[in-house]
Amino acid sequence: MKLRNGWKVLGTSALLLSLVLAGCGQSATPSQPGQQPSAGETQGQADPTALLRLNLKTEPPSLDPPKGFDSTSNEVLNATMEGLARLDSDHKPQPAMAEKWEISEDGKTYIFTLRDSKWSNGDPVTAHDFEYAFKRIVDPKNAFPSAFLAYYIEGAEKFNKGEGTADDVKVKAIDDKTLEVQLRSPAGFFLHILTQPTFFPVNKKVVESNPNFAAEAATLVSNGPFKITEWVHDQSVKAEVNEGYWDKDSIKYAGIHWVMVNDENTQYQMYKTGQLDMIQTVPNDMKKQLIDAGEAKVEPEAAIYYYRMNVKMEPFQNANIRKAFALAIDRKALIDNVAQGNQLPALAHIPVGFPEPDGRDFREVGGDFIKDNDVETAKELLKKGMEEEGYTTLPPVTLTYNTSDAHKQIAQVLQEMYKKNLGVDVKLENKEWKVFLEEQRGRQLQMSRSTIPADYGDPLNYLELFVTDHPGNRINYSNKEYDALVEKIRQTADEKERFQLMHDAEKMFMDDMPLVPIYFNTKVFMDQPNVKGILRHPVGTLDFKWAEILKK
């Protein structure tokens, strides 16, 4: 359907999410916001007075949408805030705060029409809030870690790098209900990006009067399905239905109560005794048993678990030493005996789950770049690298991970493998999540773990993270040829050519080997039998909007 001056309207059936993973069946949840499940999809009656009891494990680093940018913060934000689009049960962007949108024929201009909805303080949510929020993401004085996600918007990157002004960022509230966004080049995954918490609106009036609005429950103002009523730092967060939310009638329970228990055995016992309605991880030593028994479920996730090597810290300035650390790991043994979540050994950087233009998986086409447990080659590369640097003894190496039983067990296995296979003594260090994240983002850690889920459904997401000085880089990696290639990918409209360039960029990156890929991740979780409708996306944040807690 075409509109004025060559515009077109995309119906929901035409929205293409560039991620297709096998086995992504979800619970019976409406694919369109506001739509109720059809008869027979759930058994029992939902309890509107029930609370969904969850475990965050640790304190959210920030509930300011573009500042948090981590799985813990995003879980709370996705329940209490909402952007222009929201992922449905088929993992496709659907209208949310925007009731509809139009996209220009050249794919560069988006016009969003907003719904009538209110902030939790009673203010109307307007297009001016979105304009303010989008420009705030890339305001250089904020130094938000997720700013790069907005670089697809015309003028955003220059403003963020101090080379332009806020007026150059092509986001404009035409009136209270109409928002126009212009991209620097077409990006078929832009709607998917907009479902990311970074792009949630903020109440302009509230933020301007209190820049620290997100620090306490009393000052937090939200526009999503729920609003925070209590936040006891390092202990719990409580939320109840936001009465001003446009789709509040679709919410079938009273609220959410998150606790912060960062011990997986304690968490599991809380679940087994009915104190938690869902857990996102299970103890490693029980994982296989619970999966085999059908008690724990496994779903795919476009994510990679790896260790970063800081290329400005000895000995990881040397590429051959980095490669030795990447090759000296028996990933299959680690997965079978420790991780036990049906993960796939990661022998490349970009995970499975991204389709090529011809339908084949990106990872299948790109293949492997290293061999698993290639110990002899690792020993040769370590020897060569030490000779290049004039080392007779390797400088001390410290593996840092955030506090977690699962991360600790993996780090211990890596420590053993490096001792056995390379003769290297590695020190282990754990840090609380908020401190760990701050130091890793500050590029202060020598070798540190990460789980990187995709922010949007395109391989470019993984490649852009390691451009020179990118906020996602965290290890001082820099390759000007790589930077230029990533920029060329961003400007390439032909999809076949663009995917080939992405393969070239991944090869260049893996030749430099600034990380130790370990495995491509899965989600292992347990839901209580009377809990239905929690959405888990291969790419995207956990969504509790359509959850139901059935009466027992």
C-alpha cells in the first residue's frame, strides 16, 4: 500500500526480523499487543491479584534506559518502560507506544504515530519525550555505553563524537503524537533496534528537573506495563501495574517482586520451595539431570560466551600469545562437564542464528576459524609469541569474572586447561557485577569474561563492537582496516555484498584474535507449572507483559 509521495505502510505481516532460529516455540502469548490468547491456549484461570516472583541476582547497575545496557537492568526496564515497538511471540517488532509507522520507499525515513498513554506520574507520553530521549542517548556529556546503537540515525554519531550538535540528529517531534526519524542509510533491522531498552522514552520534564531520576523508586517515572513502587538497593525491587499504560487491560497479574540472591543453589532451593516463580539459571552440577528430566527447558539464544584479552596489557599485545590462549581450550569437554546447557563450541565470533540472503545460516557459510582443543598449535604459538616479545617467563595473567557459581566453575576449568596445556599459571579474580562492569567498560581488566547477546538481529551488531574506541570494545582493540570495512558494511545496500563483507570482517577480526570464544549460548530456565506466557527471545530482552499466574 502506497501513500503520499511514495510512502508505504508496513503491515505486521511484512515486518521482517532478520533472525530465524530453529526450535523457538513459545508459550501461548498474543502476537499483537492487546490481543487475548485464543480459547484453549491456557488451562486454568489467571489470578489478577498474584505477584510474579523473580530473582535479579544482583543490583541493577542503572534503570536509566541508555545507561543500564546490561541484562539485569534491561529485565527491569522492559517490564516498566516501553518503546515505539515491542517484540511479539514470533520475535517480530510490533506496534507498542507507536500505534503505527510509515517507512519511506528509500528505507531511510520513519514516521511514527503515538498512542494515547500516560507516564506513571500522570503526564501524557508525547513524541517530544521520544525526541528528547533519542538525542539524549548520543549526547557526549552523558557518555552512555549504548550510544552506538543510535548511530544508524542521521547525525547521531557525529554528535556523540563531538563533531556535531543535537540539532544535527535527525529525530523530530512533528507534534505531540508524531515522531520522524531519518537514518543515515537503510537498515532493515531498525525496528528491531527500537525494541531495545536504550530507545525507551524518558519524561523530559522529570529528567531536566532531576538528572538522577532513575536512582530511587520515589523519583522513577515510567511508561510501561508496570511502575516501580519500592527499590531496596541490593535487596529487592517491587512493581505494580501502571494504570496509565495504554494496554493495561492485557496485564493479568498484580505486579512483580524481584529479589537479589546471587547464589545459584540458594536460588534453586527458593524455586523448589515455591518462593520463586521462574529461574533463568540452574546449578551447573544439576543442569544435565534437570534438562534430561524435562524439568529445565532449553531455548536457543543468539549469544556468545567468551573471554576478552586486553591488547594493551601484557602479554596480550602479542597476537600469537592471544591465539595460543584461544586454541588451548577443550570446549566440548567444558560444555559436557561444566556448562551442560546444550551449547555449541564457539570456533568463531558471530553466533548461529543469522540467515544469509539465500536462507543459509551466517555461521554455516562462514565456518570455523580455529580448532577446538588444538593444544600442539597453541604451544607453538605461545613459544613464538614469547620469543617475539623477548619473554623467558610469561607475565602474570589474571582471569576476572563477575561473581557467580557458574562463571567461577568455568574460570576454574580454564585455569586448569591453561596449566595443563600451556604450562601457564593463571590467577582467578571475581568482582561484584556493578564493579566488574564498570572496570571492564573502563578497559581496566586484563582478561575478563562476557556473555554478549545480540542487541538486534544482524551480524553487524557483533562486528561493530570492536571498532576502534567503540564503547563495546573494552579491550583497546584497534585495526584501521577493520574499522574501514565495518563502515563500508554500514553503507552497503546490496544484501549479498553486505553479507560477504561481514564474512571478510569476521575473518580479519579472528586473525587478530583479541578474544577467546568459548561457546554459543542457550537459555536454560525453569518456570513453575502455573506460570505461563513469559516471552524469551533469541534476540531481545525477557518480557513479562503477557505472563499469567494461574490459580492453583
